[in-house]
Amino acid sequence: RQQRREALMLAQQPIAWERNQAEIGRIVDVLIEQENPATGLAIGRSARFAPEVDGLVYVTGSAPLNQIVPVQITGADTYDLFGHRT
């Protein structure tokens, strides 16, 4: 069972990477859920990211907690997006 899960996750990674790369340059609404005190980055989710199973959006710039803010996506990895508040 574990081997099957690992095989599926490995097969899914290039798909997730491509989908996230396609977001670069776009402006998306992000619900800010927390702030990393060490880095000052706000951390939230876009509408396409489900809690506990999908990636996060890391945001630079002022972003109040529990608010939806527009974020320009400037980078992406396999699971997460990176951007700045517009």
C-alpha cells in the first residue's frame, strides 16, 4: 500500500510542478492564515489549494491575517507558490 502511494505521489509531482509554474505572473486572491515570525512572510491559500492536502502561498509585503488579499505570483515549486501583495 505504501509503495503504491509513493508511486502515485512520484507520478503526480511533474503535473503539480507544471500547474504551479503556469500560475507565475498571475494575480490570485489569497486567504492569509498565518505569518512566519522568523521570516516575516505571510502564509495563506488560494482558492485552488485545499487545507492539509495542497500547497501554500508564501507572500511578501503587508498582508493582514484572516483577510483575502491580491497576490502576484512570482515563483513556484512543486507544491507551493510565492508572490507579493499587489
